[in-house]
Amino acid sequence: MEAGIDTRTWEERHEEIRTYARDAYELPPQFDPATEVNRIRAYLYDNYPQIAAALAVFLHEMPPTWREDLFHHLP
């Protein structure tokens, strides 16, 4: 890493993600949202890259208030 920028090649990053996906797939589901989202993202990326890409585009295009809009009605 150089000045906070990941300077690894695409192949190196891809292999790291694939390794994480293989390992994470075997883990039981976690209740920690950050752990679970990483597991799901890695699984989608490794097995369904087109869906992972479409989800990334969808999330990127959401309005900045999406969290408030989604969780406004929770008790």
C-alpha cells in the first residue's frame, strides 16, 4: 500500500477475495453485520460477479439519505 492506496494488481486482489470467499463460505452465519456483509459480498463476488456488480451500481446510485429513509420507521 502506498499513501493509503492499494497498489496490488487486480489478480492479487482477486485471489485474496476468492480465498476469503472460500474460507467465509464455510463459516456459520455471524450476527455481526460487518462480518456478515463481507461474507455475503465475497460469496456474491466469487460466485455471481454480475450480480455483485449490479448491486454495487445500485448502492452507489442510492440517495445520501437512504439510511434515514430505510430505518426511519423502526422503533
